[in-house]
Amino acid sequence: LRAAYRFSWNLPFTRETLASVPHLMVPADCDIYPNFNRHQDLFPETGGFVGAAMLRLCRRVYWEYQRQLWDPAVPEMIAEDEEKALREAEALDFRRLREAREAAVERAEVAVAEMKAAKVSPATVAEIEDMLALRRDELAAAKAAEQNAEAQGDDSPVELESALLHLGLVGVLLLDTRLCALSPGGALLDVDSQPFLPVAFWDLLTQELEMDSPMRALIVISELPIADTAREGVQAAAEALGPYDPVNGRWSAHAEDQEKLLGKLFDWKAKEAYRELTFISGGLCAASQSEVLDMNWSGLDKSGERSKHLIVGPITDNVSELPPPLAASLSPDSRFSFLHRPLRGQRNYAEALLKVPLHAPAKVAAAKIIGQYYEEVNVVVGPVVGLVTAHTVVVVLEVDAEAPVSCVLVETLTGGERRQLKLLPANRPFPYLFEDLTPERHYLIRFEGVENADTRFGGFTTPPRHQPEVGLGNDLDMGGDDGDGGGVTMVVVSGDSPLKGIADAGGSDDEEEELGDEAREGMDAEELLAAEGQKGKGVSSLWQTISAVAERPFGGLDATLHIGGQVDMDGVTNDAAALIGRAAREPPGSKVREQLEEAALDRLRDAYRTHWNLPGTRQALAQGCHLMLRARADVGAAVLGPARSP
């Protein structure tokens, strides 16, 4: 059991974080076993002694690694737990001895009855009856020993796992709703008698809140959100799924305890205008900057009716969505309501700044969920889909700032997702390589962590495992395999000069006739390319034609082959050459020289940023498969000189 902590707490960055700042920890079910307090296999009737022993050991390991961080009494608790374990082991031995003696008596009684029925000699029967009497004496002694061990068993109350810690003027209330379901020996209490919050907790809370204390702010920390969702839906789910389902661990499934706790906390806050109340929780694999509202607020300051509720996580686990409703009262007769502002699709942590001056009201100066992605990061170029095979794909993206960005592939047939999170450099194209894809599947490409993700998406279709034939189309004149066999159908493009294309594109004001969805549906790649190609001859129209075919799932177009002139470098190479010339006059390795060389590179990249963001071009590059061959135009006349006649 300790090996789980040794592994997790030695992971990169986890170890350094745990060693750097103070830590307070609240147990969740997964720190013991998922849904352990309502898991049917762990109740005494099913799990027996083994289940109880495992739960007790898991609790002890939690004490060693987590509770010991704030409770100096843990060593004494562990010593007492050892004594309890010895007593329970002794009681188990007596129980097993009693069961063995009962089995021996039963066998002896059967033997005596059989011998009498067979009319065995009285002397032999008497000898067996003497043995039976001895076995009965041994059974009586075993029963007495078992009863004595049970009488000496531990009847002390369960250790209270909830606590209220005082950190100067700030109180931290750690709430436990799981471990209170265990007996001192680790056995689960019956599901109907498990307390959600035990009596000892209410005594502790009442004493702390009513005493004359300098506490001016209270932070309430719980595994699951206290004001999580409307009670009606949770209670209906609990009734439908039964008492052993995890939904019974939600606060809204325990309306009485939920209302009572919130009432006590907000009443404490309302008594003094300088008091502050904040809630922090996790457990849902979803994050939200939420608020709890007391609709019967009795305090003098109206703003006190709202308390911040940070719902945190996960930091590494899979992300879920916060279920609706996002704003509602807990129930029609409740005095409390909630408002959730979820952070979607991001792993995260929370930051909070609580100001507690001695002669002014306490105040939450800042409370924010920090997601894994940065704000105001935008895609500069891409996505551009590269080589697509039956099992792999390359997707290139460029962003305007160094930032973590996730590329997500969604298989349209099943909805399954594959994702890669990469730290992308600023203003440099970066490749994502996905492997182990499924042949003959269509995938959508989307991104997380960029502001303009709603316009930066793409798609591709993986080919079959074997494609024996290849067909090439020159511009829009397709020629491929006309038979029934497999093949590769390509569009081939070259000489893509955007300035010339734009100058040539404005020839006609006639409206183009759009192909309807029904007309498109029955066309293969060649027919659709031919039909789309009749709509216009400008560069934008041609690229839009290719894009319209490439974006169709299983549309028949396997790749677009670029055989030179993907960009027009003549507009940037002179500027880059001037920067390189200036750099050459600086000492090698100097910072100025490095900056000038980087500026020259960035100027060359501007050609791609301009060209590959043109209407039609950008959409086409984001769909299908693109293979590129460098030609003279991709380097520029300023570098290679003017083209010579052969």
C-alpha cells in the first residue's frame, strides 16, 4: 500500500512541489478504494475479515502519509491501531478454534449415531461417547475463550477524521464523509446506519463556531462540492441506482446534513461583518469558479450573502464536464442556491488570496481556477495535415506565443478521442505525430489551448492497409483507377503564387451555382472535382474546390501533391538578405547577431504565414493529406538568381 505513495510522490515536479510549501490533505474515496464506503464486496457479509483488514490498513497508510502532515497525534493513533489489530487477530484465532471444535463435535455425534444404528458392541459405543464428551468440553472452552476475547475487544469510538485547524486568524475546516463509515477495526458499518457527518463532528463544529475565537475567516475544504447541484436530480438518481451507487456520496443526496452545515456556517459569518467564508472542493474531475448564495441572509452587509466556492481538478486525471444545472437553488425549500462558472476541457489547479487584516473585514482578494492552457494564444498557421498512412498522421501548427496546446483527433465513427499535449514554441511550426490510428477511418482535428480554435480545425481519412495502385490528377483533370480495385487518388498542384492568383481572380461578377448536398452525395472524388472546378478559375476558387473534396469523409481523394512553388518567396527574401548582411558584420555568437538571424528567419516565415492563410488555401491545407516537394520558387530569385532558359 505504501508503494502507491512512493511512486506518486516521487514523480517529476510532484516531489519538488511537496517539498516546497505547506500541505494539508483531505481524503477522498480513491485514497482508500473507489467508493469503498458503499462497495458491496467490502461489507462484512461479503468481504469478511479480509475486507475489514484491508480497509483498516488503507486507513492507517492514509494516516501515515496524509493526516500526519497536520496531526501530531498520528503516532499514538497508529500504536493504538496496532493493539486493536492484535486483539482482533486473537479474537479471529478463537473464532476459528470454536468453528473447528463445532465441526469435531458434529463428526463425533454422527459417528455415535451410526455405530448405534449398526448395533456395534456397547463397549465400543461407550468409548466413542467418552470421546464425544471430551470434544464437547473442548467446544465449551473455545466458546468461553471467544466470548472473553470479544468482551475485551475495543469499544472506543471511531477516530474523528474531520478537523478544524487554526492558522492565525484563519480557520481551515477539513471535512470527512468517508472514513466515518468504518468501525475502529476497519469493518464497514451497515449502509443504512453510516453517518454522512458523525455526531462527534457536529459537537466539534458547534463548539468551534460558538466559542470566543479570534478566527475572522473560515476555509471549508471537502472532497466533493457542498453546494453541488439540485437535490431533486441527485436524489432521484440515488433512488433509481440503489444505496450502493457512488451518487449516494454526493452532498445533495444528504439534504439534512447539507442544509444544516451551510446554515451553521453562514450563520457564523452573518454574526460579524468582518468575517469571511470560502469553500474549496474537488472530486468531480471538473472545475468551476462557483458561488453559494444564502437567500435568507441576516447579516448587515448585503454582499456577505455570497461566498466563493472553488471546485478544483483534476490536475492530471481525465477531465469531465460539470453536469447541469449550473445555477439553481438546492431545492424549493432550501435557503441556499449555487452558481457555477465552469472551466471546460482543462486540467487545472486553484489559486486564492485571502486577506485577513486585524482591524478590517477579511476578504477574498483573488480566487481563480488556473487551467493548463494560457490565455490569448492564437494560431498563426495551420493546421496543415501532412503525411497520412493507414496508422499515422502528421499535423503541423504554429502559434504566436510559447504555450501548451492540445491537438485532439476525434474518430467520427465512434467518437473516440486521441490527444497530444505539447509545449509549442512561439512563431515556429511544430509537428504533432499520431500513431496507432485505425485504417479506413475519418478523423476530425481540433485544438485546445488557443483562442481561435473555432476556426482552426481540419480532418483526414486514413487509407486502407494496402493500396496497390496509384492514380494522379493534374490540377483538376483526374485520372485514376477506373476498375473495382484499390488505388490512391491524388490532386497535383504547382506554381501557387498568391499575388498573381488574386490578380487573376476577379474576372467575373456572375453568381456561381452551388452544388446541393444531394448532388454532392452521389459523386466520387473525380466527379466532384470536375463539377466544382467549373465554378471559377481564380486561385481561391481552385483551392476551395480541392478543400470541398478533401473534407468529405471517405470522399476518395487520398492526397494532394505539391510539386513546387508552395509559396512566393520573392516578396520576403530581399528583406531577409538585408538582415543577414547586417548580422554578418556582428561578432560570431553575439546576442545582436543571433537576434538579426532570428529576425531573418521570421521574415522568411512570413511568406508561409501570408500565403497559407489565404481564403481557400488555409481550408484546403487543413483537410486530407499534403505532400510537398521544394522547387525554385520556394527559395526565391533573390537567393538562386533569375531562372535561366534551358
